[in-house]
Amino acid sequence: MPRCFCMMGDGVDIPVYHENLSKSDCEEILGRTGLDGAFLIRDSETIQGAMCLCVYKKKVVYTYRIHQTHDGLYTLQTSPGVKERFFKTLEDLIKSYRKKNQGLAARLRHPVMPESLPASPSCEDDSQDYENVVDSSEYVIVLPS
């Protein structure tokens, strides 16, 4: 199988996918579960178009990069010498890694969905935004030096 990868399509439709979730936020979310095998999928911050499967075990979040081949198959980035496995869908990938002894730090046991997260607190600051400032004397003109 060729090792060339393509961009993943926008609008990934899988319940454990967290769009625009940073690595640090991911670690915090999975850490709050405290459950070995808690997992989610997020976008990679370092490789555009790739995603990451993040798995919690014993206070550590293990991250496995997910790539998609030009043929549309999904694979986890593996260590040298470990045979790559290819899946038709992300659901198939998850189903496979839910089984024991599949090479992950922990098997996928507890899916973490975005809707299961607590709502973000609303902004209670009622001060005006720059767009709403009526008095133009509050603006500062900055010129290049």
C-alpha cells in the first residue's frame, strides 16, 4: 500500500470527533474523565489534514496520528517495524481498537463526545466592544514608523 496521504474531508461525521480542539484542551477533557480507555478524535495541530486519536491511561494522554490514504482508507501512524493496518471508515478503525491487545496504550473503552462536555460559561462582561464605541475620541491612530 502506498504511503501517500491526502487531506481529510471537512465535516467529519463521527460522534467522538471534536473539531478545533487543542492538544492541551484534549488532555484536560480526557483527564477529567479519569477513566482508562477514554478516547476522542481531534484535528492534528501540526499536520494539516490529519487527525489524532487520543487515549487516556493512568493520567497520561497517548496520541496516535490518523492519516487517510489517497484511496480513502484510514490508518494510524505506527512505529517503525509495526505493520500498518488500513480501515475503510473511522468507525471501523475505532471498532478494531476497542478490542484488547491491538497495540494502543489502552483499548478504546469510553468514548468522549463533544455534547457530553459541560457548557462553556457565558461572557458576563457587558462592556462595549470596539464595534459599538460611539465616541471616536476613544480610538488611537497608529502609523508605521
